[in-house]
Amino acid sequence: MRLSRTCSLLACAFLSMAAVSASASGGDGYQTNRFASEFQPANAALFASGNLGVLPSSYWRVYHYLAYQAARGRPLTKEQVAALGLHTWHVGHSSEWAGVDPEKNSADAWLAARAPYAAQTALPATLEIDASADTADSESYLNCHSDAFRQAGVTMAARARLGAGGKPDAWFKSWLQGQDAVFSNCAEPPHAFGEPVPKRVVKLPPPLPASAPDWLKDDHAYQTAAANFYARNFDLARTQFQAIARQPKSPWQALAPYLAARTLIRKAMLDYPLREKQPAARERVEALAQARQELDALAKTSGPARHMVTLVEARLNPAERLAALARALDKEAFGPDTPRMLHDYLVLMDKVMESQPNSALAAREPMTAWIASMQAGLGSGAIDALRKSWLKQGDPLWLAPLLGMARAGELTAAERKAATAVPATHPLYQTLQYHLARLALAEQQAERADKDIDRLLSAYGKQMSVATTNRFLALKMASAGSVDEFLKAALRRPDPIERGEAIDAAPARADASETDADFGIAMSRHLPMTELKVLLKHPLLPPAWKPQLQETMLTRALIFNDEETALGLLDAVAKSRKSTAHLYERYRKAASGTERKLAGALILVNTPELQPSVVDKDDQPRYWGCAGTDGQPQVAPHVVMPAPRFLGAQRTAQAAKEQAVLLGLPLRSEFLAPALLEWARTKPVDEEAPKALHFLVASTRMECPYGTAVPEEKQLRARYSREAYEVTHKLYPTSKWTKATKYYY
């Protein structure tokens, strides 16, 4: 029955009305990279001990905290990491972070304990209790906490023994009815989704007769205050708790002042919520200030009150509280309060970064400034501030964010020398070496980068995590001096994070056999057709890539009218396409030139899955049915790499020329329509004509022509769609394909 006394700071007592955004803590909504997790290491304990590997800016913030401690010479032990209870970006389970844990905060345990007493007192055996409620902004929060259900269970057992013979009696039944009424106020009133929540009507414990025992009257007063609290009658609940505090004989007298202060906090949070970019309401500030004053008076003898004071401080002065937590976490030894402090630090860091993203970079506290700088990432523009504020200390710690931010030509000679001089025993050594190699590639020093990468993989490869090895191999693909080295670097092992393997676990298989997305990007963007032919025949090409590469090359060959290349790929691509195999044979038999170009168009319009695999300068894929990249899935965060070194200037330039043509292509339907319509209007005795126009019309409905302000019905593809429909119905009225073409765009 008791209100929550030990809620985790900022999560429970703060109501935690919504989960904190993941992106603020390192990333949210990204496609997971199976080969090098963008968000967390495979083994947190080994990572926290100092085996950091390459530390990406996208790691969740809690792992940057662990890295900071290790880099400062204060690595955490396995037991300390276990005490943090890490779960993704949270300290503690994710549901606890949001304030609602269906297992820990549900009423199930209470209802199970209540059932036998209900049977003995002829009360309903089962009840529906929803512990969560909604704010005015339709965000969920935990109204009735787990402590309330636990305390109710303890009290229930004690009150049941007060009857004759230590058994429940009629007075106990009244108590249980009162407690049922209290918990019936936990949930919102029933209402349809999207409709306003009806005004709450408090459900109070049934009135007691004058003959009721004193213990029941005391409990009834407490139950009444609790019911009003859960029903959001905060002013009345506060008055009632204050009255209980003046009753020296009440078993709730000591707790009541704390709960009276809690009503002020709950009132401030729910009745005066913060609005984006608006100052806090005066009433909110006053309520929190009064709560802090009352909690301060209780803090000497009450642990929950001491914790709640920090909660109120965080709401009143979030920046000051964040700074205080940063100093404590940075200077104090790991102790029992560390998990709670780190939890609160991360919550406040999220809030501050969300509202004032640059304030953390300018923080006076080294830990906050370092974490914010690490997460700023490549080209963030914060490099000058980092140099002015922290680099002058000469600590290798600050070289990691510096190199992570730096682009080609931005490091000074002194900074590069300092980074190179960091010993291999330093936890950030591999991170610094990674960025030195990355910058060498960006500065067209690929041969030097290649030697450094080979040295690192040879000397430390056995100790590297799978993710770190894969990150260096991604650089190696760009520095490779031969196609053999390029293909060897493309082969990867999946990051064991999802399987829970140790960071230095033995490989699941003898050899890596999969490839990350960067291989497809490099192949599609940087290799010209001549080099793709070499790749297709190479024994190191992963077998899974061969069919896709064949389709890409054939599509490009048909677009470029490269008949020789197309003829060499016909059989391989047609092998799995029985329904259109005759079109590939038609291409083979067609006369060179216009007739073969038309045959290629028939293949493409009948096979929309054939794509030229185009990638733009930002490594974003371009689907040949969309203008621009809008609507396309984002490539997992990665560093845009230059063309592989083995290609040389001539082949790189040829690839760029081919890519420019492919990037300049109109939509697929707009590319194919002129030739197909011109041919179909000659009314050939060929069922492929109405069939091609049918698929042309269909393709215009499946495209996504983003990136233009022209209304869709006025776009060129809409005109072609209508023309194809009209030609089909006018010239081929009896064809089954015409009958299937019931609409145009």
C-alpha cells in the first residue's frame, strides 16, 4: 500500500514518462552492422578492463564512460561492470529505464499473495490492476510502483494476523477492501484510443464504523491519502499525509512527511510539464523548491529522502546536477552508489544534449567534455574548441576525440607526432592508429597506410576484437595494393555481440566468408566494368556475390549498349529465369545495333529486379526507380573510403566516368519508354509488344520519383504511362496483356 520509497533517481521518482532517446546516447534507428557493432562492444567486462579496440563515436554513451575510465587508468573490474547491470545503452534493464518493468512493477505478486485472503473473506478472487497511467501528452508513466505492491503485501499479512486466533476477520476484510480501492486508482479511466481521457473520479476505501479498531482507522487514513495521490488529487493527498505526520501513534507517521513532499514532485511533473523551448512554469519551480526544502529536513535520517533531494535538484538545476555527477563519477572510487549516479548522469546527459547539444562540449568537467567530444564525430566543427580547452594538457586521452574529428589535412605535425608516440599499452592505442591510417588514406598516402595496417594486424590481430579487426580490414580494402589483397580484406567474421561471445573468442568458423556492406559499395562505386570482369573470374570472390555481380554487369552493359559484355553474361543471368529465357536468346540472335538495343530494353522492362547498383559520392545507394536517395534505407554509419589503391588513377577515373552516367540516368520507366513506344507503334506481330507496355505501365506505379517539385501526375513518367496504356488498347485490343492493363498511372 505504501507509495514508492526507493525509486531509482530520475527513472521512477522522476516518473520517466518516456524512454530516453537512443540517439542521444549513441545511436537510434540505425541499421545494425553485423560485422562491427556501431553501438556496443561484444564483451563489456573485457572492454571496461581496457581492451577498447577501435572506439567509434557511435558507441552508446555508457561505453564511452567505461572507455574514459580505462583511459584514465581506472579500469572497471568484472564485478563492477556486473554491478552496473548494463543493458544496451542503459544502466539497468531498458524497461526500468522507462520506469515500467512489466515483471518487477506489475501487480502480479500482490494479486497472488492476496488470492487466499480474498477467498477467506469472500472477496473477488481476481482483480485487474494496471500500474501505468498517461500524462496530458499521452506519454505513459508508472503510477503505482513495485514498492507499493510489496509493502501492501507485508501489511496485508500483518493485518490478517490481528483477528481472533491469528486469522482474518471482518476488520481485515474492510482493510482489504480499502486496499483494493487504493490500487483501482492506478490506471487511467477507460477510454477509446485517440479520445480525451475522462476526468478521474477517485475510488476511496469504504467508510469505517466508529467501532473500528484504531489500527484500521490509521490504515484507512493512509489508504485514503494514497488513493487521492494515485488519482492525482495532489493537494488533498498532501493535506492528508501532513495530517498523518501529526499523529504520533500512527504507524505511518514517520513516512508521511516524505510522501507529502512526494506529492509536490508528482504535482510539478504532471500538472506543470515542461514544454519544448519554453521556460518552466512558476508553479512547477515553486513546487519543486518546496519539496526540496522538506526533503532536506528529512535527509539526515531518511535514505529515500536523500535520494529524492538529488532528483529535485536535477529537475531544478539539470546542468548543475550533471556537473556534480560528472565530478563524483570522475573522482570518487567505484562504490554502491555508482550505478545509480551513472544512471542519473546518462539521463541528464541525454536531456542536456537534446536541448543544448554544444553545452556538453564546453563543459568544465573533463568526463563530460571528453564523452561529448568523442561522440561529436568526423567533421563536427568542434576541433578548435578541443584544442583550446583540453589538448594543451598533453594527455593522450584527448588525442582520441581529436583524431576522430579530424579530416584530411586538419592535424598539425605536432598532433600527428603525439598520436604516433602513444605506446601500444595505452587503451586508446588502436583507436589512434585506426584514425592515423584513415587520415593517411584521405590524404592520398595509401601505401603508408597499408604498411601501418599490415603491421597492426600482424602484431595485435590475435588480441583484437572481431569488430576492431573488421574496422581495420575496411581500411585495408582501400589501401590494398592488389585485387587479391582487396578481396582478402573484404572477407569478414560477424561481430559476436549478438551471440554473447567473448571479445577475444575463437572464430566460429576457420575462415571468414562473409562481407560487410562496404565491399558492395566499393565494388559498385569504384570498380569500372573492366575491373568487374576481373573480379567476376577471381577465385577469391565470395560465391554469394557472383550472381549479383553478373546481374549488375549485365544491367550496366545493356544501359551502355556494351554488346560484347552483355553477350558474355546472358547464359548466367538467364539460367534462373525460365519465364524470360527467350528474351535473352532474342538478344543473342538480334542484329547488332538498334535491334539488339530493343532486345535489351525488353529484358529490362520484363525484369525490374535487374539494377545497375549505383552508389553516390556519400556511399548512398541509388535505386533505379527513384530520383535521389529519399525513401532508401540508410547505410550503417561508416567512414566514406577513397577508391582502392590497386586501381590506380586511370581505372579510378574510368569508374567515376561510368558512375556519372549511371547517376544521371532518368527513372527506369523514362529510360525504357521511348524505345518501347516507338517500336510498339509499328504494330509488330509480336506478343512481346503489348506485354512490354503492360510492364511499363506497371513500373510507373512502383517508382518513387522524389527530389522534384513537379506534381506526380505532371511528371514525364505519368505521360509515358498514359501513352503506353493508349497504344496498348488501340493497337492490341485482343491481347491478354491489354486486358490486364486496366489503368495507367
